[in-house]
Amino acid sequence: MSSRPRQLALALDHATNYAREDFLSGPCNEAPLRLIDCWPDWPANAIALIGPEGSGKTHLATMWALAAGARVISARALGEAGLPSALATGALVVEEAATAADERTLFHLINLAREEKAFLLFTARMAPAAWPVVIPDLVSRLRALPVATLQAPDDAMLRAVLVKLAADRQLALDESVVSYLSTHIERSFAAARSAVIALDNEALRQRRPVTRALAAEIFRDSV
């Protein structure tokens, strides 16, 4: 048995670039991208950007925040007393809006933004009509929000995302690795991210290059 110590994979942070030129566009996200790009000519002052984990909501919201001078806040951090300052620039991104702790505050935010002609961009994993709220007037307002939905990636997008995520971690995936992964992982952005992280960590731990053989060792029993 080899006595050589195993190298530990360190959980290092990898910077994510949210620049416009780094957004991968395709059929799964072209409608939300058009909506972000056409601001301020929106169909309403408030819209909801909906999609699964890792689908690009934060990237699109960051692009819009830069263009609109918007502040960005988590829904859990919303407080009624702070609403005027949150809307001070005339534009606000509310992330994970379905998790707002106080639905009355969310109701007042929508009303105040309408009064001040400010723009709101909500991000969430589910459509506003499915958010867990009970105030009737808030339910009505949420159902009226225009919704832009990010869909699951098609094969071409999944492959492109795998290559980009790997490049963000200074990994080069050859065609055989990309082809193997695209047929052995769930067709989702979150699965692509998890796969690249797993490959990177295992290659580091084993001191091996990222190859199809390594990918097969990790994902042969996957979907």
C-alpha cells in the first residue's frame, strides 16, 4: 500500500464574472435577456425573473442593476422602515423574493415603487402566483406581475455552460469530457456547476488531469 499522503482539495473561492459579455444566451433565456436589455421600456414598473438554481437570475439581475443604477437587496433583509432608502435610486433588485419574511413589507414596497415610478426586479425560483402570501391585495398584485422565465438548458447550452464554468476555475475540458458529462448529469445549470466542482476537486485530490476517464469514475452511475 502506498504511503504517499493524499492531497486535500481546498474549497477555494472562484470569482464569478457578471459582465454582459459573459452571459451565455440561447433559447432557454432569450426572452428574459430581451426584457433586461429593453429597460426602461418594460411592460410594467415591476417584473419577476423566475428560474431554477444557477439558471442566470443573478447574472441578469446584476446586469440590469448596473444599467439602471439599482440597489440589490435580499428579500429577507427588507424592512418597512427602510423602503424609501431602498428605492432612493429609482430602481431595486429584490433577490429570492418568495422568501420575504414580512409580506406586508413586500406589499408596501410594490405600492411605494408604483407611487414613485421606481422600477423593481424580483428574482425567485417560482412564479409570483405561487409565493406563500395571504394578503389578498398582495396576491392580486403579484399575479399581475409580468414574468420572465429562465428555462432548463438545451444540449448546446449545457455544453457551453460546462466549458465556461470550467474556464472560470482555470480548467480546460476537452470535447470527450464535455460530451461525457452532458449525457451523464442532470440537464440543469446547478448540476453542471456541481459536476465541474466535483471534477476540479477530485483532479486536485488525485493529482490527475481532468480527463474522460476521471469523469467516468465520478459520474458513471449518474443520470
